[in-house]
Amino acid sequence: MIRATRNYLVFLGRCGRIAFVGDWRYYSWMGLLTVVCLLGLNAYCKQFVHGLITTGMSDEVSWGVYIANFTFLVGVAAAAVMMVIPVYIYNNEELHDLVIFGELLAVAAIIMCLLFVTVDLGRPDRFWHLIPGLGQLNFPASMLSWDVIVLNGYLLLNVHICGYLLYCRYQKKMPGKWFYVPFVFIAIVWAISIHTVTAFLYVGLGGRPFWNASIVGPRFLASAFTAGPALMILAIQIVRRVTASAPQSELTQGLQGETTARPINKRPATLDDLNLLARHLPQFASVSGEARRAILAGVMVVEANPGDVLLRQGATDREAFFVLKGKVVVKREEGGRLRVTRSAGSGEQFGEVSALAGTPRMATAIAEETTQVLRVPADVLRRLMKHPELNKIIRARMAERLMITDRALMTLRGIVQVSMLINVFLLANEVFKEFYSGNLHVASSKYLYLGLHGYHALVPWIWTAIAFNLIAMVLLVLPVSRSLRWLNLTCVLCIVGIWIEKGMGLVIPGFIPTPLGEMMEYSPSLNETLICFGIWAFGLLCYTIFLRMSVPILQGRLSKANESQAVSRGVGNA
């Protein structure tokens, strides 16, 4: 137990160190976010001293842009389930490598949610009352107590799942399914519950008829499953861009020039080579000596120097490789740039996916140092995989790669497409219910959509949101959104439109007019706006650090085996 704790602390220390390593883009981005965070902190200090009078809120409108952002971000956190469900229930391989990115986004979003709740408190020193077991939650009568429990529970679930999977990948060990899969399925239900409970916070306020509709919960989920994956599409493309290296000119020199100038040496494999593999890959020991001698006829040993290409993207050869000595990096060419998808050391394999599937190579493998690899034909690999222990480790390591493909983005596009159609349909139902009935409770809706008694501050906001949502819906239905350029525009429209609809278009009209019929409009103050920007910057700062830690681990560049080399090489700059 003590040793395991020490190893985990070392792992956290290594992750913390690599969070401070990057290129000029990384430092510039982190510096900008830090400046915005400090501006937000300064603004909050003013609010802490003078109270909520520094905001645009009042006795009549007691929820403002803080709760608007809170509502939106709860949906972003819940939307991580739209990546978890395809992977763990429907075994979608396209999203398998990206599901951790969605869960890390959920962690960052929940952190921002808790911060927005904190700054919304007039007496933040009483925040401890919201801590289960310490404060007075008034559970289960208060919906706020439910919200506190589900938000903190969801945060802990995602921290456990992400931390455990990354730690296992760092140690190059197979994760125990009993230790994380049950929590994955709990998190799926929990993700839906956090946004449903948030909707109930509004629906349960009987004195605010604008929110008293059973359709609010489904609307929350539909909008969340639109904005969350849309945000993931943009984030994933940024990750794919900044983790790539070498423009096209360097790519040509680095991959083609090296191989033509220095041919790779090959020779038939011997039993000593297979015994060497068994020392680095203990599961290979389950292969009997007779079986080893039977496969020697088709196995070769390849000796490569640094920079030599062992397999090339797009090639149709059918061999897999096991590293005997040295280190190999696997890079995928996308748009004239290279991105690391896997790093293989002694005892690890590469090239097995396309060899077994009979498809063209998905990436290029390059020797990083003087390397010796075992080249195994696909039929020999299938015979080896008949041994249960070897089959288990090979299949586990087949998933240890970081593939960010356009097909994965198109899968997320399909989720956004369906969710946006449902969101617009539910919004239309809500508008019909409000205006067709024509009763006194329609006053808030009239104020929101048309203006009321000369007050119309939110009218431009809501019609902008509706326009953005409709344009995004049309683009998602049309084939043009299969182009990443148009898809990115569509995602921005979805995010902005839903932020307005679920923020300014939902929270504020519930208070206007007041139950006594008084009209008191709300607009956020400069100090309030700076605090919001500061919290968003802090959330992006956290997410950037999470990605900076996780990407090298998922690529295999940061592991326990090569931890002493990771920082010095500056791998995985993001």
C-alpha cells in the first residue's frame, strides 16, 4: 500500500512537471489565461469587500450571468456522456481514444460550475454549509442539496476514472475493469441526473411561472448534448493541431531522405531473439518452445538506426512488429503535419492493427534510437494470439494509441445534428405553449421575445440565439457540414446560440416582471463580467493543463519506463 501510494505520488509529480514544459504557443496561451484569471480575481476581491452591489443583480433579479454560466456549464459537463455511451456500450472504436478528453472537459466544467456558485453567494464564508456532512443541506427537501450532491459526485467519478486510466497507461499496465467500468456506468446515469436536477431547480419554483413547465428537463438535456459535443469537436481539433509537428517540407526530408540514404538491415530471427522478446514481454513465455520454433520461418529481425522508417503510412504490407531493443515512435500524417499516435519500447508492438485488418497503414513508424525489432507476418501473429495471455496483452495494447480521425469528428457531428433538431423542436413547443394560451403567465415570454411595456433588453439576445440555432440546424442537415471548415462554424453557432438560450434567455426572464408586476431589467456590470471571464479563463487553464498531462501519456511518450527522458526531450508539446 505504501509503495503504491509512493508510485502514484511520483506519477502526479511527473504530470505536474510536464505541465510546465511546452513551446512558445503553450507559454503564450497559459500566460494570457493567467492574466485574465488575475483580472477576474481582482474583480472578485472588490465584490468580496463591497458585496453583490458591484453586480447588476438586485432584489428583483437575484440570479444573473453567474447562474446563466452555471446552467450552461452543467450541460457541458453532462455532455461527456455522449462520448462515453458510444465507447462503453456500443464499442465505438473511433471515439475510444478521445473519451478521456470528454471526461477531462467534464472535470474542468464542474470546477467552473462550483466557482460560479461560489461567486454568486453574497456570503461566501457560508459555503461550508453546502458540504455534505458538515453543513446543513436540508436534504432531501431542498433541490439545491440534490444539486450539490450530484455535482460533487460527478466530479469525483470523472476524476477517479480519468486518473486511474491515465495512471495505468503511464505504468503500461492493463486497467482492472472491476475498478473503473462500474463507475463508468454509474457516471452515465449521474451525468443525466446532474442536468435534470439543475432543471428541477427552476421547475420547482412555483412563484416563477416562466419556468413551470415539465419540458424544461428534456430541453436542458437536448441543448447540453448539442453544445457539449460541439465544444469537444473544436477542442479535439485544437489538440490535433498543436500536438502535430514538422511541416510538409521537413516531412519529406525526414521520412523519405533517411530511408533512401541508409537502407535497413534485416536477417532471419533466431530462438535467442524470441527469448529476448520473452524477457521484455512476460506473456510471451506462455508460448512453448515448439511453437516458437514453428514460427521462426516467417519472422525477421530488423535493425534500424535513428530516423529509419520501419513502416510507412498508406503502405499495404501485412506485418506486425515487436520491439526487442530501442524505441520506436509512430506518427500519423494529417494535412502535411505529423502527430504522434504511439510510442513503443522494448516488448511492445506496433503495426498490428492494419496487419490484422488487412487495411493500409494508418501511420508511419520511425526509429528514435538504434533499434532492433521483430517483424512478424499477420498469419504468425494470429497464431500467437491463440495463446490467451498473449492475446490479452496484445489486444489491450492495440487500444494504447491516440488516433484523432475525421471519422471520430463526424461521429460527434451526428450527435450534435440529432440533438440540435430535438432542441429546436422542444423550443418551438415551448414557444407555442406560451403564446397560444394567452394567459397572464405569458408576460415573461412576451418580455423575452417581443418586449413588454417598453422594456426589451433581452429581445436582441434571444432572437440572435434563435437565428444561430436555426442556421446551425440547417448546416448540420446539409452535407456541407461534413467539411471541417463549415463544421467548425456550425459548432460555434451552436455553442453561442445555446449559451444565450440557456443563459440570458432562461434565467433573466423568470424574474421579469416580478410577482407584483414590477419591471426591473438586468444587465451585468463590468465587475461581474470580469469575474465571469476570470472563471472561464481558469477553467480553460485547468483543461489545458489536463490535456498537457494526458496527451503524452496517451501517446506513450510519458511513461514509467522512460520518465527520465520525457522532460529533457520536451515531447508532446501542446
